[in-house]
Amino acid sequence: MDNMCHNAKKDPKTHERTCALSASRQKSGFVVVAADGKVYTLDAKGNTEAVKALKASTKKDALQVSVSGDVSGTAIKVASLKLQ
């Protein structure tokens, strides 16, 4: 989910891929909302990988990702990101 929509309290389950791909949303960066509700901010590599994954997907909404990397507090230094 992009930061702008997360900050506006939008539901990640219904957040649309086309929204996340708008230029202003891409610029805001991305977060991952875990199943337990915790929110993790992606680093620059993660943001780049998120955009690539979103562009390659045909899924409209209910987007889920698998992310690996190092977690420090609420930030993830992304090693890999895959849209499921």
C-alpha cells in the first residue's frame, strides 16, 4: 500500500493497484501492512521493487506481498519483494 493512502486510513484489502501506481502515490513510497496490523515502511529498493511488481500485475485489489530482508523497528531493508 502506498504511504498516502495508508496515512488516509484506507483499507489495504480494497486498495486498488491503479491508485498505488499513480505518480504521486509512487513518490510517497510504500508500506506493508502485516496480518497482525503492524505497518512496515519499505526502503528505497523495496519501493522500486513494489512499483515493478505492481506494474507487472493484472490484479485489481486485495494485493498481498512476500517480503524478505532486515527489519529494524518499523522499517524493512528489502532483499526481495514478490507480489502474490
